[in-house]
Amino acid sequence: MKCCLAIVCASFALLGFPAHARADDAPPATPPAGADLESGGLKPPEPIASDANSTPPAPEAQLDLADKEDSGRGLSFVWLKADAGGEYLGLHSLKSNQLVDSVDVKSKGLGAVYGAGLGVRLLVFTFGARFRLGNFEDWQVWTLGGEAGLRIPLGRWEPYVTLGAGYASLGDFKGSDLAASLKAANVKATGLDALAGGGVDYYLTNTLSLGANLTGEVLFLGRAANSNVAASAAMNGASPSTYANHGSGIGLGVALSAVLGLHF
């Protein structure tokens, strides 16, 4: 009897082993829809953020960003400026060859200057044209020429240096009877103006600036002979040969001005 019970138990044990093995080899059951994956300690990975519309920045955008980070204003390409101040100018500072008769017409003095300019800007370099008029006691001087500059953006402040050259004209004599005769006879001197200067601008807004400028200039002037004023010169005590013959001079000037600028 014991032998029969042992045989039966062994048979049931052999039948149960394959079923247990098949249960271990079966794939894990798929959780039903809506089941919480974190309930068993599992957590799906975070989605990777991506922008399908993102494109690499263009070179122009990179330049614009770099300029904004440097000065906080962005790029500008066109500038317009107006200035007003004072200038000390000597017509015979470096050379005197009868350009004017200093007895009746002062060859040096302090006067008011007014100017305007416009141009373009390429990053930190500027190029443009400028007109300036100097109104002195016995005469006027005006210049028209080109200039180039280098600017250094430092936030709202912007120091700069400029170099320029152009045409210069001396005329509109006044202040004496002889000066009136010179003006009536259209006596004038013309030549070359060379200048170098520097200053600083403060940007009140991204397009409006207020600053100061200090400029030194050299004037190379020549005057043609004019016989029409010879008699008048003799009557006023000046040497007739002063204006009956060619005259020339090299002068020096220094101007300090307030500057208002627009930048686009």
C-alpha cells in the first residue's frame, strides 16, 4: 500500500514541473490600457524637447546679437549730426605771405562755428561728409569735405576719433572800410582744409545722441591778385600790393563743439 502511494505522488510531481517551467518562460503580461506604469516602480523617460522650426542663426543675426551684447543698442547704418561751438583760428599761424593785411583785417580771432554732417556706419567705422561755417569778427571761413572715423561702443557712451580733408574758402570780409571794399570786389582765398579730432557721444535713446567734439585743423589758403581793390587799399592806408598781388598763408585752428546726432 505504501508503495502505491509513493508511485502516485511521484506521478503528480512529474506532471506539475513542466507547467511551472512554462509559466516561468512566458512573456510578462501587458498591462491594461490606462494602468499606472509607476505603480510597480517603473517610470517612462521624459520626452526630449525639440523645436521643429528652429534654424541655425544667420551671420547677420549673430552680428546683431554681438552688437547688442556689447552696447545694448543694436546696429546702425546711417548717421546725421549737427554741431555748434567756438573756434580759435589764425590765418598766418604757420606761414604768412600777404594773405590779408593785418593792419585793417585781423588775421586771427575767436568765432562761432556751426556744422552739419551725414554718412554711413559699418560696425565701428564711419564714413561721411561734413560742412562747417566759422563766423569771425572780420571774415568768414567755411569748409566742405569728407571724413572717416573709428568709434568704440561702451554701453551708452561712445568715444571716437576722426580724420578728414576737404575744400576751404575764406571771404565775406567785414569790420572796416577796406573790408567792405574787399567784399564788394569779391576777394576771397580758397584752398585745402585738413582736420583731426575726437570726442564722445552719449546715447539718450537708441537713435539720439548728445556729445562733445574737439577738432584741430590746418588751412592751406591762397588768394589771387585783384587790382580792383588796389586804389581802395591805398585810400585806407594799406599797401596796394597786398591785394594787387597773389597772397597765401597756412593757418591753424582749434574748435570745441556740442554735437547732436541721429543714428539709424
